[in-house]
Amino acid sequence: MKFLVLVELYIRQTRYFLATSIFFLIFFPIAFILNFPSYDTLVGTITLFISLDIFTSISQQISSMKTVGHLTILYTFGSPKWLTGLSVSFTNMIIAIPLIVVLIFIAKEFISINVNWIGLFISVILSMIASAIIGLDLGLAFKQRQVNELSQVLGIGLSFFAPTFISYYALPLYFRIPSLLEPTTYIAQALRYDLNGSFSITWNLGIIALIAIFGALYLRLNGRSS
């Protein structure tokens, strides 16, 4: 019940930004696929949509709620911070998952892909959870102004300094190890296998490792901010 109340609260708070959200979450990815139809473009677009949308929205929303005192009120009434973050990510998933399917079917009209739907579903859910926890950590760790700035800077870094639009194995050897510090590397490479009819246990285990690492960081930050 608390979860549904938090979802309703988040939807009410974001309804004024619906028009902007529709453009960036729906029309922009579709236009990108239509203008640059390729397998790499599809992988990169879905990666950025999954990771950056959830990461940015949760970090900024949690930071905003912390600043105005909503997070403290919810926590006082027995709603843990992780549940608040989960409710925010859930509303993003409602939009994200159908849109990913739409993007794939649009891309199929232009490029040849063989989707492992079960593997894709697993990778997408794990990626969303990882992005949500990272955003939650950022929102708890810094003040709202800092979060707004950092989320944009980190968003660019995660987008263009990781192999999101190319294969990890296409990188020169001296770039491969640093790229493993980027969460989007694991997400993109897992999706690359899923969209090629396969499934990578290794890259998905990498995403699970991210969840564990940033989950442990959340516990530390949550204890500090309580």
C-alpha cells in the first residue's frame, strides 16, 4: 500500500513536466533510430534510455524530496528511502519497457536483429535496478543543486566515455580496463548479446555486482542521513 501511495505522489509531482518527458522519452529515441538505423545505434539508444533516464530522474527527485522535507516525513511514517526510490523507478519502468519494445520493432524495419526476449527482459530489469540504486545514492549523498549539476555531468560521462555505441571488444586494450568503471559499459554489452539472440552471463553478473556495490553504499549513506 505504501508503495502505491508513493507512486501516486511521484506521478502527481511530475505531471506538469509531462509534455517535456514525452518528447525526451518517446519522440527523441524514435527519431534517433529512424535517422541512424544500425545495430550499434539501437544498443546505444536503449542503454542511454535505461540508464540515464532512471539515474537522472531518481537522483534529482530524491534530492528534491530531501530538500523540501518530504523524504524525512515519509521516513518518519515508516517508509524507507529505498522504497521511495523504488516507487520512482517503477513509474519510469512503466514508460521505459513498452518504449524499448517499440524501438526494437521500429529498428527491425531497418536492420536485421534476432532478439532474445527473455534475456533482454532480465538485462533490462537488472539495469534499471542498478541505475535506480546509483541515482538513489547520488540523491542522498549531495544537496539538490549539486545533484542537478552532477547528474548532468555524470550523464554525459556515462554516455560518451563508455562503449555504449560500440562493442567493448572493439576498444583498444588500454581503454578496456578504464571503461569497466562505467556502469553503462555493463548495461550496453549485456544488451548487445540480447539483441543478437544470445545472453551474456558475464556482463549480467557485472550488473549484479554493481547492484551489490551501490547497494552497500546506499546502506552507508542511509545510515549517515538518518
